[in-house]
Amino acid sequence: MASPTYLRSMPLHAITEVYGEAGLRDRFGLEVERFDPAQRDRLGAALDLAANLHRDDRRVREPYLNHLLRVAIRIIVYYRVTDVDVIVAALLHDAVEDHPAELAGLPADTPRQTATEAALAEVARRFNPRVARLVAAVTNPEYAPDRDRDEQYRAHLAESLEREPWARVIKISDFTDNGVGVIHTTGDKVPRSARKYRPLVPLMRDLVGRPDTPLDAEARTHILGQLDLAEQRFAAILDGPEVARTSAGD
């Protein structure tokens, strides 16, 4: 494994490509050294829970946990967020959506809404109600089968993030990982992701610029640059044969 200094100098997707999950875990460990022991315990518990729930999940070429680690690390490093509740929620941001019954300790055939409510209650019990509220804000609801899923997804995000400024920080990091990282995706997921996420770029820019979004000026500038890069990559996939700039990004 690389030295701590070198690992800290690497963009997150570069760590993923070279060192995989082990490298991202090491980078996360380096970044959480700044927190006190009790806070590190909470972050470790959230990471352990996320790793267990997503143990069999994959994102095309990588373990799903890599995505969760990048989202959390980005929030610490590039957004300079030290609010442990937010970082815990970032690690768990897909837990309730993807594994509600397991998280809640319920049978797999439990109705979705019942399992989701119980899973959020379990997050509140293990961590606190604020973490559960943040996770709820970035958890997709059940969609109506007779309406376009992507349109429902966009409408849900606009509504849920309107009332939860800290959840915007989590979703922006999640969106950045999906958008800038689209060039690391293969197969049918590439155009599908571009079609899903490209219409959300204006919403993300708006959320970044809102006065009540808890980000400093440097973080906002960084994120807007990442959104520009994501939009270039979406356009390259959907609009023509040219490949977007391949800056490693974060």
C-alpha cells in the first residue's frame, strides 16, 4: 500500500483504480484521525454497518462500499465538513433504500414502506434521530409504476432537499461520484446513468449556490467545477462520439 502522504495526494477514483477497497478504507482511516475517539467509534460503527449491509452489492466493476467510502471521504476532504452526523449519514445513505428489511431485522418479504420506516427507526436507535432524518431525505420512495421513474426521482430530490440543507451536502457528493465517475462505468449503465443524471445538473448547481447550504466558498467552487466536468462527460456520452476530458477529478 502507498504511504499515507502519497495516498492523501491521490484523487479518490485513482485510489479506487490502483488500490481498490483497501486503499479507500486506508484513506478514510487517515481522514478520520482528526476526530476524537468517541467520534471515530461512531464513524467506525457506521462503516461496519454499511460494509455488512452492502457486502454482496456491486457497482459494475467494484464493491458497492467503494462508492460509500468515496462519498464520505469527499465530504471530509473537499467539502471540509467535520459534522460526524453528516459523515455517518453519508456512509449509510443507501442502506435504508437498498436493505431496509435486513437493517430493521425483519423478514425479507416485509412490505417496503413498513421495512423502510423500521429501518429508519433502527438508524435513529443506533446513531441518533438526526442521522435517520438525513438518511431519510436521500432515500428514494416507492415510485408509481405508471409514471417515468427518472422524472419521479428528480421531483423527489427537489422536494426532499428543499427542507434539509445538510442532506444536500450528502446528495451533492453522491451525485459527483456518479457524475464525474461515469467514465469508470462500463456497459449499458453508462448511457442509462447519463440520461438519469444529466437533467439534475441544474438542480445541483442551484443547491450548491443557496445561502443556507452549509458549504464554504472554496467548497462551492470545487463542487461547481466537478459539476461542469460531470456535464461534459454526460454530453460526450449522449450527444456525440468525442470523449469528455479525462481529468481524474475526485
